[in-house]
Amino acid sequence: MGVERRHALASAALGRSLVPPQADQEIPVLTAVTGEILDISPHLVVIENPEGARERLVIAPWATAWRGGTVAPADLPVGSRVVIRARQSGRVADRLWGDVTRVTGVIVSVGKAGRDRTIELDCGPHRGKREVVIPYGASGRIAVRHPQLEPGYLFDAIGTRVEGVTVAYLPATSQPPYRATAVPAPPPAYSGVQSKISGAAAWSDAFDEGEAGAAYPMLERADSACDDAGVSCTGLPFLSLGSMLYVGNVCESRAAVLPIVACGCVAGRFCDRCVECGTSPRGRIVELSPVSFVELGGDLTNGCFNARVGLG
């Protein structure tokens, strides 16, 4: 059963509107635009979006870009897949990420290709295996936060994907000290019902381009058809695919109500913290599509924000 059908049935059973409620916004709205660069200059970028339509955005004078490192927006090559953070009704670009990707999973093997390292990752039953290249110039930076580059340990890095080759440049988190099979148990439940639960929100490139939505770790295994679901060191409630999830960015005072469209079984194995503004409680409580992450004020190269989630 599809996610939209599940949501329609749940809404009918609970007497809810099919239109998800929108969180109050008292700050300027951010819009995420994705597509392939057709033309770019210091002042204008033209892209083809996932629907095949052309979009033109003015590049703000203060805009910055990233493609394996900080670059001038005009230096992003034609043909790059780009995620753009835009303001003023989505017409002014102030942050661009070119060919950005994120690889999150369990280390299967580690090898070498000259001075570079290669890592094979098991990204979970829904995402399969991926090979990642860690260039020599980035190996020290990644090793500082991922000291255990050994099979069985978790790995999470941000980089680029060009012509099918994934290159990791930035550690997305500090590597958990335990093996992927030894996730700490959640704290004992206490009386009462928490309307919102705090933790870290991350993002993933496993969603369809331009898709808005979330992956959630505590899904019913029968519902998600995933034996690895239902693992988290945070006391999250069990939900189902198609549920509407409130996600708030504590750092930016932004929030949205998003559909759960995927299983976040790998994200649930990270009992880490986000330290972008203060320090979040332990536990990765949601994984967002790049579009949703950016529109909630997240920076793709930072990789996380302090979040609160609850039923939408």
C-alpha cells in the first residue's frame, strides 16, 4: 500500500484533514530548489528541475557554494546536480551545493587505491551497498572523527557523487564508539506522554530528487517490511509509513509537518549528538530529504540540526 493511500485511510479513520497542517512561520520562508545546472554566471543560474522545466534564479551577492569544498557559485560546472537554498519566494539563491551526497552505513571492508582509501558500506536493506573513496587530502579530517575504520563500525560522511563515483570529504558526525550491532538501549520510559521528543535530525540522499519527506527509525517491522526497523537509543514511539510527523529545528525556530515515506533503520543505529547550536540529546530521531532539511534551515555540509519531533 502506497504512502499516500495510507495517509488517506489514517486521515479518514481519525477524522483529520488530508491537507497536512502547516507550522506557524514568523521568519522568512526558505525554499529548496533542485535540478541540473544548464547555465551559470556570477549573477544568475539556470537549472532544469526534476519535472523537466527550466528555472532561473538570481544569485545573491553574498551567496556561497560547495562542491567538495567552498567555491564561488559561478565555478559550479554546467551539468552538476545542485541543491539551492532560495529566499524571496524561491527566486534568489543564497546557498548552493553541487553534486552533494551523503553516505551513511556500516563498514564492510576497507582498502587502498594509491594514497586514497576505499570503503565498502552496507547502507541498509533499503539502500544497498556503496563504495566510497576517501582522498588522501581528506583522510586526516575524517580519521579524527572516525577513528575506527574497521568492518562492523558505523560511518557517516558528506561528499560528492560524480559519474557514479562517491568521494567523501567531510565527516558528518563523530563515529559512535560501539559496533553497529551494539546500539545502546533507550532510557526507561516514564509516566505520561511526551508530545515532542528531542534529538538530532540528519539528511540523506536516498530520497527521490526534489522529494519532501522523512525517514523514521521506529517503524513497525511488519508495516515497513524491514527486520532492522525499530532500533533506537531514544524513546521514540512506533509509527507507520504514511504517518505525518512534526519536525522542528530548534536552532532556527522553523518547523514543518512531513510524511514518513521511508524506513530509517540505519539512522536509528546512530546514538550521536548534534552540536550545531548547543548540544542535542543523544539519538538520531529523524532523517530528512535534502529538500526538507534545507527548507527547515539545515546546512547540508553541517549534516544535522537539533530537532524536536512529534505526531503531526
